[in-house]
Amino acid sequence: MGSVTATVVPPTDSNVIRSFRTFRAIAASGFRRYATYRQAAVAGVVTNTVFGFLRCYVFLAVTDAAGTAGGYDRGQLATIVWAGQGLLAVILLWGWTDLADRIRTGEIASDLLRPVHPVTSYLATDLGRAGYASISRLLPPVLIGPLFFDVYLPRRWATLPLFVLSVVIAVVLCFGCRYLVNATAYWLQDVRGAMILWTLSSGTLAGLYFPLRFLPEGLQVALWAATPFPSLFQTPLDVLVERDPAPVQLGLVGLQLTWAVLILTACRLVQGRAERRLVVQGG
Amino acid sequence: MAEPGLVAERRPGALAAYRALLGAQARSQAAYRTSFVVDLVGNVGATVFDVVTVLVLFGVTRELGGFTLREALVIVGISAFGFATADLLVGNIERLPRYVRTGLLDAVLVRPLGALPQLLLMDLPLRKVSRAVFGLGVLVVAVTSAGLDWTAARLALVVVAPLAAIVFFGSVFVTTATVSFYWIDSGELANSVTYGGRDFTSYPITVYGGWFRAVFAYGIGFAFVSYHPALALLGRADPLGLPAWVGWASPGVALVAAAVAAAAWRVGVRHYRSTGS
């Protein structure tokens, strides 16, 4: 901590900077940790590519004579599919049980001894993981798709930064949801039931199996407003393909942000409650 | 030394041993009754949402690849029931990398029973029964509501085609799992053919195009699982121009797939070197 001294930096500031540095260090270690699973990344990209072909052909077959479906044209549907296949691994909808495993084995005790709040440190690790995934898993399908299909490229300059922002929020929100699902292990030990519910609802309601705009309008509004799921996956993709005019885009990202704040707050509350009743397993 | 393959199951007493394995599995899984019920309900959801997806797509369009909803449901029904049942019976073989890593496969190989049946019975996910039952329901609703022109041959096909689909998907599960004998970290690679195959066979293959359709439909053989039998049941000519008898070829194709899977498994087991831990 050589550069931070009491004379140069006011104490409050130094705390912020120091916790920022800690956060950055944890995120960097998350990045490095996931960067070691290179073969798994290759296998994942192949699988995403196959599903890209499957979904793309099916969604294109749905379009009418004018070449549109659910308000998307053919190019927009192709972009949604291929960017979506990449995005899937970045937000990591499924397959994260780190926290639940540590609660079950009792290793969570060592996390609680650390000076960083568990939600914060797991979030930092997850952002590092997402950073690596956006290179190893998001880029390949985004590059492969246009070789075989006509894709839609954003036309407004503001779309790309808004998309990046939307993806970052989606990662944080998805982390929060996964954290809550994992945290049921504090009470239930076995999270399989909660995990199944999460897997089912997230896959369908987030827009992975079909674009949510294919649903009746009333249902769409209800999903976006009452559940965090569309904000996980469908919103970033809709932003990318400019499905809506700019003000609506901004509104959707704002809604995403609201959900992320709500869910992260819930994570901290749940963690606090859990710590008060936790009996560490395994002694 | 005992042949570490499928032959050993003919040994006297082997059947009793397999029955004991299955019984132990059933008892242990039903021990936590609430968990088991949650699992049963949760598992049906996956197949329900596959069907819901098809319904949502037909909410946007009237025809998909030249097929109406009623016709497409026959394809979905064969695929959903075949996949769910195969997943129940042999789907857990996709956990082979874990068996290799934890050394369980070594333990299994030294026992005087077939390695594959042991692995399948030791890990049979009974909770997936609900999925297979739902798949059967979809199939029954589909073939009764499609207004089929019933003949004796079609009655036979409506029974044989789903069974062939089970055998085919089961063979795909086993064949793709053997990849992890050579490449432990292959991760979700197998999913692209197993779950990918399920998705591929859920729609008329006319929606796919180019070399992708050629590879999945005729290279791997997924066209014979649900698409061609459904055409034969519906009495429709193939828009892609294959003769009508192809619809009846699914049992033969399934047997070929099973032979390939058995061969791949044997070669894989022979190639297997323990992880050494």
C-alpha cells in the first residue's frame, strides 16, 4: 500500500480507494482462475455454435412473408441468437454452485473471517470471470454467426456503449440471483430444488428459448416489470439490435439497474440473516 | 480376465446383482421423499418448456417449415418422449468425466460385471420418470389430434418409431460420452449432439438449411428419429424429395446407431488409462 499515505489522501477517500483496490485484485484473480479452464472454454464455444445454428434456423423459419416476427427482422433475429449464445456464458445463467458447496462443506466459515463482505468478494470474483468469458465465450459466436447468416449491426452510435453497460448490469444482476439461489443452502443444505426452479424459470423467462417479444404484449409487460428475468438476457440483446427507440432502450436499462440494486440489497439482507443463524457444518 | 464390456451380463447371478444395484438406487433416491417429489415436479418442467417453446413459436406463425401445429406436434411428441426416456435410462452416462476423475470407473472395471450397465444402474435418475411420462402424454395427444388415417402399418409404426427414438438417443448419449475417455475436459461438448439432437428433432428438418441440415439430419441420422416417421404417419410426401419408405427406416437406423455406440464404448474402455490418483 505504498502510494496511499495519510498525508496525501484523506482517510475517507483512502478507504474507498483501498476497497476499490481490494475489489480489483479479487476480480483479477477471478479472471486468472477462469482463464486456466481453456479446454472447457473451447468445448463450450463449439456447443454454443451448434445451438446458434439450431436456434437461428428455427427463429428465421418463424418470420412471415415480410421477413419479420415479433417486431424483429431476419437480421435482428440472427444477431439476437448469436450474441445471445455468447452472452449466455458471460452472465453464467447456470452451473454456479460455489457458494452452496462452501456452505454445505462448512468452508464458508473462512469466507466469513475475511475483512471483505462475502457478497462483495464473490461479486468481484464473478466480474473477473465474466471479463474472461467476454473474450473467450462472447467473441467467438459473435464472429462465427456473421459468416453463415446476415446479421443486424447497430446503426446508432450510442447503442454500443449502452449495450456494454447493459451487459455489465446483467452480469451483476445474474450474480445476485445466483447468490440468492445458492444462499438457500444456509437453510436447506440441499439446494437442488431451488436450483431446478431457477434453471427452469431463468431459461424460459429470460428469453433464451425464444425472444420474449414473441409473447402476447400484456405478458411481456408483466414479465419485465414483475420479474428480474428479462433484464438478465433479453434486455441487453434488445438494446444491441435496437428493437426499440432510444428512450425506451434507456428505460429498459434503467429497469435493469433497479432490479440489480434490489437483488443485491436482498443478497446483503439474506447474508446478514444467515450469518446470525449459521451453524458451520463439519466443525 | 473378464471382458470389460457388455458381454459379462450373461453371467449367472449377474441379473440378481444388477437388480440389487437398481433396488439400492431406488431406495436411496426415495429416502428423502420431499426432495424426490420436488425433483419429479422440477424435471417435468424441462420437457414442458420444450413443448411450450414450440407452442409460442406457432403463436407467431401459422406454419413452420411447411408444417401446421398439429403436424409438428407429432414430430415433437416422438422427439420429446424418445429423448426423455433415453435420458432416464442412459442419460447419466454424460457424467462419465466425473466417474473417471473420481476413480469410480476403476472400481467398476474390476468387478465381474459389465461396466456400462453398472454405471447406468448405479446412477439411474428415477426423478426423470416424470419427464418420460409427460413426453408420452404429448405423443398420445399429438397422434390422436392429428387426424391420422389409421392403417395396420401405421399402428405398428406409432409404437416402433418412439422405441427406435429411445434407442437412437441412448446410442448418442453413450457415443458422445466416450469422447471423455480421450478428452476428460470436454465438458459440455457432448451436449451439442445430445441436447442439440433433441432440439434438432423437435422441428421439421425443412426449417434448417445447407450443410448444417445435411450433417445433423443424415450425417448423424437425426432425420430418421422423428421427421421421417412423422411424415409416414401423416401420409405426407417429403418436401425434400426422399421416398416414402424412408419413414419406416427408423428401427434399422436405431440398430446401426446402437452398434456404433457399443463399438465406441468398447474401444473407449480399452483405451482408458486410469487417471492414476
